[in-house]
Amino acid sequence: MADLLTPQLNAETPAPDWLQARRLAGRAAWESSELPTRKTEAWKYTSLFALQQPFMAARESAESAEELGLELPQLAGSRLVFVNGFWREDLSEIEPDAAIELVRFSEADQSQAALIAQHLGSVVPGNKHPFSALNDAVLADGVFLRILKGSKAARPVQLVWHNSPQVDAAINSQRLLVLAEQHSEATVVEHFSGQGHSFTNGLTELILAAGATLSHSRLHLESAEALHVGGLHAALERDATLNSFHVAFGGKLKRIDIVINHLGQGAHCQLDGMYLLRGQEHVDYHTCIEHAVPHCTTDETFRGIVGDKASAVFNGRIHIHPDAQKTRAELSNKNLLTSATAEVNTKPELEIYADDVQCAHGATVAQLDESMLHYLRTRGIPADEALVLLSYGFINALVEKQRLESLRDYLKPRLADYFGAALAVDSDDAGG
Amino acid sequence: MLSIKDLHAEVEGKNILKGLNLEIREGEVHAIMGPNGSGKSTLGHVLSGRPGYEITQGSVEFLGKDLLELDTEERAHLGLFLAFQYPVEIPGVSNMEFLKASVDAVRESQGASAYDTVGFMRRAREACTAVDLDQAFLKRGVNEGFSGGEKKRNELMQMMLLEPRLCILDETDSGLDIDALQVVASGVNAMRSESRSFLLVTHYQRLLDYIEPDFVHVLADGRIIRSGDKSLALELEAKGYSWLDDGEVA
Amino acid sequence: MSQEQIDRAIAKDYAAGFTTDIESDTLPPGLTEDTIRFISAKKNEPEWLLEWRLGAFQVWREMVGPDWAHVDYPEVDFQSISYYSQPKSMEDRPKSLDEVDPELLATYEKLGIPLHEQEALAGVAVDVVFDSVSVATTFREKLAEAGVLFCSISEAVQQYPDLVRKHLGSVVPRKDNFYAALNSAVFSDGSFVYIPKGVRCPMELSTYFRINEANTGQFERTLIIADEGSHVSYLEGCTAPMRDENQLHAAVVELVALDDAEIKYSTVQNWYPGDAEGKGGIYNFVTKRGLAHTNAKISWTQVETGSAVTWKYPSCILRGDNSVGEFYSVALTNNLQQADTGTKMIHLGKNTRSTIISKGISAGKSSNAYRGLVRVGPTAKGARNYTQCDSLLIGDQCAAHTFPYIESKNPTGIIEHEATTSKVSDDQLYLCQQRGLDPEKAVSMIVNGFCKEVFKELPMEFAVEAGKLLEVSLEGSVG
């Protein structure tokens, strides 16, 4: 493991004592753990070979947005921009909102620091996730978002995590902790972007108190060379609702672990995700829904299109603990394999220890539907164009489910562009 | 316009059409009636070029071209339109995106310029109104979650926008209530013209109360066994399809 | 309905749990090269087979047991097992059924498997294996008329050495896995079937396995070869006495279906499952695999109700173009039984098709996992798989799991997997009771309905038996 780490580990970046202590603890935990191999069940289809090289600590960058190739998403609301793990005040925009507290770890006041200390790492089982320890070890700074009890954030909160190409292969950590207090409501969008072959470790922790509603999106729009091993861990208390949306384009190696813990009765999670792979890209989504208590529900849908020499891995586990009666959990994973050299490995898993539950999962690896293709052709749309339109539709169906209109508007042209679909009409204007 | 000669076709190795002949001239409305399993729907699919429908014998000429040589979309470009009995749902692709792609492709093939976005949307909204569909349907996925009647009206709306030369309506009337049937019929009647022809495939005579055909044909066991004017349909309605079995077919 | 009623409804005894009091020659526990030499010598095997066994033993010693299955049991002490046991009366192999020890015949009579041909199930030829040896094979003459070879594998080694040598280990290589390697080293007996070209086997073939002796393991080996264009349906059944110790059963079954051949392999597995407290029972660690050549079809049907721990994945390698693999399974666990069972469908040839229908029923405090692999290789153009896994839970103390692995490297393939979970609901039971059915009958009816798709794949005689077996196995589970 030591190979992977540089001596600095960002320990020299100034930070409050509590953060420094966390870095050192993370470093110790990382160094004493072993890098998983393909003999480890959870890493059966993903090789970490690309990480077997020395990485330097990422350096602060002062380049402009243009120089960085950074396209700032305009989803309205506050926007915090980090480049190589360091905050960029000049690119960020903070809109005052009485419903939320939005601070960096390094600037947290005493009461905020106490909340961070209480919750950071509280839903991440460190022994199972060595990369979470690595995140602590390498962390330059993180973001704490608190949504105050009974309040609704007026506008979405955006986080942009960007990497600039660096001289040496660089490693950096990105960390978001969201504390949604009782009956609060907010929307958060995380963008991961950048060029070069940096190794990024993005870790998101969501704590939803009773009755809280949180919409959270994690958009991985990094370059085809990017390395990213990260995760999302969420804890849902009674009647909390989490809408979690994941998008992954490209990446030489992307491994995202999503763990949702239903800890209070009546909690609900809608988890949607999509992956679009070309070239020699590799994306691995491992999701795990822990139903620890009765009366919780989960709707999970992941879709992927995999072409060229790319490979996709999906592992969707639903774990119903003893006594988690009256659970309803459904998972669907559909894949389109579009090339003879591409590969899809999918494993939906059900692990059930309670009898009065409704659980189902389905997975397919197939082609686009023949009858849809025919229908489009009878309307004069040429076969190749029809394929493009249907591929777009296959993925766009998930985008349409997302409630944040500006997010849909942001993603749809990118998707159309990705597929080369000539979609002249923006359907959202059609109702007029 | 359309000339079908001795057409034989099979689906999954089973002979469905067994020597069908049919001539449709410009401006004519033809109705094909027949019992279940007679091959009515197969005819529409064969003419549109659905995969899995194999022509084993015969010829089809459409506007002077050998139709059977053409790809499905090329047939559409020529002006052949099939309103499906069971239109497929395409989640994720909005009706508007789909319609624009379709109309653009057809117009481009005919050398016409594409509508500008604003102009097209206006036309689409008008078509919606004409078939009594809420404009919200334009935003929804193609046929996604539409009721049976809404799907049929959506088919009709596409037909209006594409302005085809030959419209084949495959049991468009089945499953419609009277109000919806009238909407469909008035849409079709409004589109009737000197240069546009219709082929109505139906199980019931009632559609023909609203759309008056020039010719009525009875299809049984893969062939047209009787042709006549609209009175044939009324006779069929009164006596039932078994009447034919007892007659010359038996 | 109360837990008590349900418990009562599913508490019955294991009917095959008696012990046959017969004198046996049993090898003392322990496993060394000498053990293997002893077994090989006892069977008068040719040198190549001894070498083959010793090679497997070398491999096995380097291996460790699999730990990935969702089962939990104390480590097996391979030195405390006896690897060979045969009834004394079998010392001189009986030439015909008339010479077989009446005590043995009575054992099978009691299990419902009469061996006298005049009493036997019409149209079913049976090979019976008692501990480490084959006791008798019925209807051999009749089968010989059709050219069908059906005998114990020990006999086949003597009489058809070329066929055995060619195919043994060709589908399940010695180093395939820990238990397959162990079996290859110490296998004692099992059945051998050869169906000649173009022959449709005139009757059902069946092998009945019985473990009787204490502290013995059973390591049978079955080899079925269906030559081009032939057809055979084969069924195995298994039982063991009730004993407090766990006993090991590590079998290997290899099927070879040559071009256009069809093999239908059915199993009704009713090894002793242990008592309600989880004491005793068989560890059933089995490797079963078939190789399908062009246009061939291999169909596995299993009804698994017995054993304390089951680890079993009957699989198909669809090597030939247009070959077909099927897996129909009912696995029922009750009390403290654990099962991790499923299949692998390996698509290599063009237009290969596979179907997997798995029905898992968990009751008591048991754990029942489906584990399956569908792999579509780059060469398997147009491959098609459909998988349906359903779990039924009876009571809130049991567990049901589904672990399907789907690996596709071909853009023209279509793979579909679906899984659902349900319970025997109070409403269903209430309706049945309101219509006059007792809870036990109601549960068994619901379970039988749940398994119907699989039962219809069994040969008729056994479908009825399987239904009854489920009923018995469920006893004590309704709650």
C-alpha cells in the first residue's frame, strides 16, 4: 500500500488540529490495510493495477476556468469549486440561504467542527473500506453542508471537484458531509471533472435525520484517463427520503461504492444510475442497500451502455436484516453491449433474513428492442439514426426521472452529444 | 398507386398470406375485413417491411417502385404509413423528439426543407388539438403510459404530420369508445384527398359508418375471397363471417 | 394461524433414517497415498487409473476448501473419515440379483425401491450403490439389446476401459475444485452409462445411492456418455441413516452429450438433513457438469430436500453451436439446513440457449441461497439465456439469498435474469383454511404450486415422489 502514497499525504497543508489528527489516523489505517485483489469477491472484476504507481500529493492550481477546461454548471444556487482538492474562491459563488450552513472543514466554527467530528466517518465502516481511510489521509479540505431543522434550501447546492493535469501522477481526496436535520429539505449536485490521469478519491457522506428529504446527484464527467475510487455512504432515519442519482462517463478506472443504510422505519430511497463507456474505460458500481428496520422501501435502477473495449461492472446488493419486515425493495440493472470486445459483468444480489418482504431484482444484458427499432423505421427514421435515438432514450429515461429541471436540462444535451443524436427539439419547451 | 399481385407471406414458417391480390388507385379508400387469424394485420406488416415477415412469392408495386426491395424507412419516405394496432412504447425518447426526427427524415428524403423548430412545434400542437390529445403528450416518452385510445390518437397525429400518400390503419378502431372513434374518423376524413389513399384494416363494420370506403374486401385464409362496395360490409355485419364459410369458401 | 400450528404441520420424521445391520469391510479412517492404492487394488484397476488418482491426490493436497459459499460448518477433518466400506457379502461380486444379500435387498425394499425386476417400477432400470460399492444393476439384458451400457463405474473400468479413459475427467478435470480433486483421488463407485449413436434409451435409468456405515464418506463418480443423436433420461436418488455425526458426500458427475444427443438428468436428493437442532446430517459437496456438443441438449432437474449442508452447481458447458442447457431446481431447507446451490451456463457456441428456473423454499432457521453464473463468451453469437429465481419464505427465522453472476462478452447475446421473493401469506392460509384445508395441507399445496414449473420436468413417477418428499421435509416448518 505504501507505494501508492507519497510521504506528504497533505499532512503539510495547514488544517485545524482535528483534521490533522484525522489525516494521521487515516494514514495509519490505510498503511495497515491491504489493497484488495481480484480474489476479493468485491473486486473480482476490477483490477487495481492502474494504481500500482507512486502518486504525488496534488498541488494547488491558480489557472483560470478556461485554462482548466472547466465548464461551470449553471444549475442556480451556491457553487463551491475545488481544483485538485483545494478551494478556489475566485470560481465559487455563495448565495446566502438561511436554511443552510455551507462551510469548508478548514473554516468551520467550533459548533460546526463539533458536528463534523460527530458525523464524519460515522456511516463509513472503515475496516471494510480502506479507500475511505485513504480519503482521510490525503484530505486537503472538505465541505460540510448542514440543512437546518424544518428548513428548505431555496436553491440547489453545487460542488465542483475538478482536477488539472499535473506534472506527476497526483492523488487527491474530495469529501462532502451533508447533515440534513429533522424535516429539512435540500438538493445537492456534485460534479467530478478534470483532465489527465489523476487519482481521485471522492467520498460523500449523507446523514438524513427523521423526516429529512435530500436529492443528491453525483456526476462523474472526468476524462477517459481518470482514476477514481470513491463512494457514497448514507444513513436514513425515520421517514427520511433520499433521491440519489449517479452518472459516470468514461474513466480508465472508476469504482464507486454506494451504501445506503435504512436505519429508521418508513425511510425511502430512490437510487438511479447510469454509465456510458467507450474506448478502454472501466466503471464499477457496487451498491448496497442495508434494510436494518421494518417498513422501508428502495427503488434502484441502473443502466449502462458499453462499447469498444470498455468493461462495466455492476453489483447491486439488497440486504434485508432479520426483523426488517414489510420491506419493499426493487432493483433493475439493464445493459446494452454494443461491441464484440466490450464486457459487462453484473450481479444483483438479494440477501434476505425476514419473510414478510417484497423483494425483486432483474438484470439484463441485451440489445435494443427490435420492435422499437421497427416502429421508428416505419416513421421514416433510418436504422442507424433510430439506434442512436433509442440508445439516447434508454439512458434518458433515467434523466427524466430526476426532479431538478436544471439538472435535466444540463444533462440532456450532453447525452445527445455523446450519442451524436440530432435532437433539434427541446421537449421541455414543447408544451408552450 | 399500390398493386399487390399473388402475395404469399409467412411468419415463423407458417403461411399466412396465400396469394393476395389488391389494386389501390389514388384517392381511393379500401377496407379489408376478415375474421381473426385471416391475415389482416400481416398484410400491414408485410407492406411496412417488419422483420420476421417473409415474402415467399408475389410482388408489390408502390408508386412505380418495387416495394419489397426497399428498407422500412425508405417505404416511409415514399409515403407509406402504417398506423399500428399495438404501438410500442419507447420510454426516454419524448414524443416531440421522435416526431421531429421522423418528419425531418421524411421531408429530407423528399427534398423538402426541414421545418424550423418553432414552425414544427406549432404544427405538432395543431395536430394534437386535431386528435384531441393534450399537448402534454408531446413531452412524454413515445406512447409511454398512454391508454389504448391515446396510443391510437398518437398514431393518427403522426399520420397528419407525415402527410403520407398511402395510409394503412391496422384495426385503429378496435378498443376505441364512440367519441374516440369519431375523433379518429374525422381526422381521417379531413385527410382524404385526390392524391392520398387509405387501406382500413378492421374487424368491425362500425368504423365504416364513419369513414365511407370506396371498396370493401373480405380476407379469409390469406386471400381476398370477396370484393364489393360498402354494402358488402353491411351484409357481413348482418350475417357474420360464418356466412362466407358456408358460401364459396367452404 | 399460530406458530404452533405451523410447527406442528411441518414436523415429521425422516423416513429413510433407519440403519441396515450388515457386516461390512470398512477401511480405518485416514487418507494417504496408501488409502488410494488400497481402493485401486481392491477394484483391480489398471495402472493408468491408479496414476490418475494419485495425480489428483497431489493436486488436492495443495488446495484449500472453498470458502465463498453462503454456508457455515465446522472444518471437515479428512483424516477422520473412512474412504472405503463395502458389505462383506459383496466380497465376491454377486453375479445376479439372486445372489445379493437379502438384507441389502430388504433395505431397498424399505426405501421403496424394489430391485426384483418383476416388482420393479415398469420402465426403470436401477443401479444401487451401497456405501462404496454398486450392489446391483437391473434390466441389464434388456438394455444390452438396445446397445445401452449401464453398469457400475468399477465394472466399466474393467469392461469398457477405452470409453472410461477417454471421458473420465474430460468434463470435470481433476484440479477443477477441492472436492472434485478429492473425489478423483478416492472415488469408489458410481454409475456408468453409454448410449450408442442414434439410440433412444428404451427405459429410464436410475441410480440409488445409500450411505449406511458410520464415519464413512461416499465419493461416487458417475459418467454418462450420449453418443451422436442418442437420448437418455437418468435419475438419481439418495438417502442415509440418521446419525449424530456429519458425513461427507463428495460426488462428481460428468455428462457428455455428443452432436444432436440429449441427456436429461434428474436428482431427488434426500440425504439425512440432521435433526431439528442441527445435529448430524450429510455434507453434500457435489460437482456436476455436462458438456454439450453441436445441437445437443443437457437438462438438469433437481429436487434437493436433504443434507445438512448442500454445495452443488450442476452446470452446462454449451460448446457446440445451437446446444441447449437447462436447469430446473427446487431446493427446500428446513430447521438448520443450509444450501448454496445453483448452476453455471457457459455459452461458447453460436446460438446456444439456456434456461434456469430455480425455486428456493426456506423454512425453520435454515438458509437457502441460489448462486448461478451465466457467461456468454465472445464466440457465442446469438446466445440466449433466461433465468427466473424465486424464493419462498416460511416463517421469520429463515433466510433466502440470490447471487446471480452475469458475464457477457458478446453484443449479440440476450441475457435476462429475474428474481422475486414471497412468503406463504396469512391470507393464503386463511383462504385455504376457510375452505376446509388444514394448515399442513394448505402449506404443502402452496409449496407444490410454487414448484410446479420444476416438477413438470421430472419423469412422471418421480414427480409424485418429489411432491410427497417436500411435504415430509416441510413438516415442522409452518409458523
